[in-house]
Amino acid sequence: MTDADARAPVVPDADGLDATEREEAIRRARSLAGLRRAAASCRACDLWARATQTVFGEGSESARLMLLGEQPGDQEDRQGAPFVGPAGRILNEALDAAGIDRSLVYVTNVVKHFKWRRAPRGKRRIHQRPDRAEEEACRPWLEAEVARIGPELIICLGATAAQALLGRSFRVTRQRGQALPTELGPPALATIHPSAVLRAPDDAAREAAFDGLVADLRTAVRSLD
């Protein structure tokens, strides 16, 4: 599947898929494209109602590395592809610095719909962290992506992704850069979310955060050798 195919609009089923129907749709899907078409109609939690569209994973179907974020952001929700907004720009720069070709990895999120609230003033949509029920509602899609791709390592970008795979007690600040076992099969290594670079208070802090992200990505690559 090409990037153009991955970003092609998918028209969801008008009735949508509840949790039971979602399981059957996943079982019947024969490809990533089939999973993506099915996910476009997912109604297993309420996030779909305020999102523009489902944002499914994208990238190489033979990827050795899977990058896992929290959820789509504003631009991802509008464009229908993961990590295409400001955090995606930072991720691309970090991948390049670590010597990783983004076209050779698979990028996805724990939650496939954008959770947001309206800013007190203006029309800006403010990101809200998904809750555990919303993460669990999306879990079968992630499991299906991992089963289809078969990555050797999952890189968790940020605390939400890391805790979804490595447990609620996991702390990125203490355990980042360590490849640990997961219930999904491949091990996972956690690092900061690229948005943490954007939130850093000054240039020195942003440089340090970015360098740390690159260092963790390089550690991930070395673990594949």
C-alpha cells in the first residue's frame, strides 16, 4: 500500500461498527487496507462522534520498527494520516538524525480518533488525553496492526503509548530506552513524545529533549542488529 493509498479518503459505513461487529470486521480483514476500511466505521467508543475521521496507521507493511503514539492531533484528524502536524515534523527530523527512513517504518497511535475540547476563545481544538476505556476500545485495532506488520520492536512515543503496552506503573523518565517485553509479541522501547520537544520552555531545553529523542531512536536501531 502506497502513502497515497493510505491517505485516500475512506467512507465509513453509515451504521458503524459496535464492539462485537468490530471483532468480526477485524477477523475478516485480509490486509492492512482491509483493516483501515473497517476501522473507518468503528463506533466502539464515543470519540468518533466529534472526530473528522478515523486515523489509521501508515507505513511499510514489512517494517521492522513500529512507532506508536497516543492519538491523532488536530492536523492528523483533518488530513487522515498519523504524525503529519507539528509533532510529526519533529518526529521526521529526529528519524532523519537517527538514520531511520520513515518510509521503512510503520507509524500508528494507541487511539485512532482525535479527542479534543474547544479552546476558551476562538475555534482552536485542544488535545485531551484519552481515558483507559477509550484506549481499550481501540486496542483490537492495534493488536491487528501488530499481527499484520510483525515488527521486531515497537517504539512508544510518550507516556500514554508506553503505559498502554508496558503497564500503568511505567515511567518514561525512569525507564526510557529499555527494550521490555509486551503482551503483543514484540518488545517495546519508550521515549518521549515529539510534542514534548515543542513544549520545552526554551531553546536549550528543546535541544536537550530533541537530542534525547534521537538517542533513544538510535538505541532502538542498534537493538535490531
